[in-house]
Amino acid sequence: MLKNQLHEEKLGDHRKIVFNFALVGASGAVINLFILWFLTKFGPLHYICAAIVAIEVSIFWNFYLNSKITFNYKFLDRMDVVLAIFRYHLASLAGTLVNILALFILTEYFKIFYLVSEIMAIFSAFGINYIISKNFVWNSKK
């Protein structure tokens, strides 16, 4: 009975972490989409370049919120923060590549409006970002 109860608690914790990660990701997606739209509409940037800037800003946003809300991670010192940001950028690289590639293909080849393409691209990168982030950035065994 105790083993089953521990399994249920662990599963509940996992669901909460995934939910919080998705919630933080959704807030980052709003930031991403706003910056993408703003830089494309009012700035001189092509939508791909604007997407790279928007993704970078959302990476920092998501890092901060995931550290505090999702994983309740306590950094040892400033160097620990810098290394975690570096690991998060590395972890986000795969998702960023998937995102940019999906954005380009959906917009250029399927002729989908770039903001709709970006929403679809964000969803395509979510799973990759979660798995890598959980195991590489906020791994409690580190």
C-alpha cells in the first residue's frame, strides 16, 4: 500500500511540474508572439530574424519562471545561475531549431500566416524543451 501511495504522489508531482512547465511556456509563447509581431510589423526585421530575437527573450523569461515556479530550484551562487542559463540555452537549442524550421516551412511552403505558423512551431518544440530541460537543466541530482 505504501509503495502505491508513493507512486501516486510522485505521479501527482510529475503532473504538477508538467502543468507548470506548460503554463510558463504559454506565458513565454505570448511574449514570443508579441515580440515577433512587433519586430515584424514595426521593425525592419524579416520574420525569421524577428523570431530568433523573440525566442531568445522568451528563453530568458521561461528560464526565470521555470526556476522559480516549476522546479523551485535554489541556486548555490551566481556562477550556478550562469551555468544553469548556459545549460538552458543548450537545452533550448534543439527546440529553437525545431521552432525556426517549422516556422519557415509552414510559412514559406504551406503559405500559413507567420504568426499562426509560430504558434504551431511553439507546440512542436514544447515536448523537446520539457524533456531536455527537466533532465539537463533542473536535474536535482546535479
